[in-house]
Amino acid sequence: MVRAPSGGRTDRPQTRQALDQDRAAELFRQVVVPHLADGLALARWLAGNASDAEDIVQDACMRALKGIDGYRGGSARAWLLTIVRNTAFSWLARQRSSALVMVGDLADIDEASAANTSGGADPQPTPESELIRRADQQMVAAAIAALTLPMREVLVLRDVNGCSYKEIAEVLNLPIGTVMSRLARGRQHLAALVRRAEQ
């Protein structure tokens, strides 16, 4: 067996680490970068302003890069939005601890409402959805901000980010029926708020 001279050897742990970093960076570009706009939209609605949303998404990107090896496939958008959501709650708790009010879980009400909802597709346009579609964007933005956090999250993920029910259920760790009923209630509340604002 012939051995290479010791002066010509490369440091294998450093080479391996560089390869791992390159692989992580490439995986980050494939998994995270395409969904950054969705992450920013969610963070904006959770934080209430664009400046805080940018800080949240930056923190979320750092977390995603550190944990990219934990990504096991599936919906990359749902994976990233889960990180953004969790980062937003942590960030808001640190930055606005006295102003942040958490809402209790509406799962009991949602489960009861889900029993009355069937199928996975959105129903035909309702008068509420038509009203929302016609309303002024600023009015709608103010109305969305006035919704409770659980309703606002589902509504933003579905109607702003275009996530499927399955993706929303994954992001929020909820049953699909809960997602559907919370979305229906959120849309009803939103339509009522828009109607009031128009009067």
C-alpha cells in the first residue's frame, strides 16, 4: 500500500464541512427562496407592518438555514411558513411582550363547525366573498387586522398566500376540518367588518 506524503493531504473534516455548507446552501435555495414572498406576506399580517415582517423573515431564514438538514420533503412552502409563524410569535413576544395578547384555542368551536362542513373545495362564491372582492384594499387590510389571530392566520394563508387546506393544516398543526371551519368563520367576520366600514 502506498501512502500519500503527509504534506499533500487535505484536512478531511474541513473539506467535509465545506461540502456540507455548500449542500445546505443549495438546499436552502431550492426549498426556502421560492417561498420567501409567502413568508413575508404571512409575517406582515402577523406583525402588522412591513418593517417588523422583514426582521421576522430574516430571523426565520437563519433558522431555516440552520435546520435545512431537518427538511424531509413534502411541502416546502408549508415547512417555511411553519418556521415563519413560529419565528413571528417568538419575535413578537420578545419585542412586544406587553402588547401581545394571545387568543385561546378555538378548537372546540371549530370541531363543531367542521361537522357541518363537507368536502375540501371552496364553495361557490358567496355574497360575502363578492363583497370582499369589491371592497377597497385598505379597508380589507384593516378588517383582516381586526380579526382574531386564529382566523387571521387561516384567512391569510388561504386567501393571500393561496395555500391548500392541507398546507394550512400542516403549518398550524390543525385538522383540516378545523382549518375549513375557521376559514369560513373568518370570511364571515371579515365580510361583516367590511360592511360596517362601508356604512
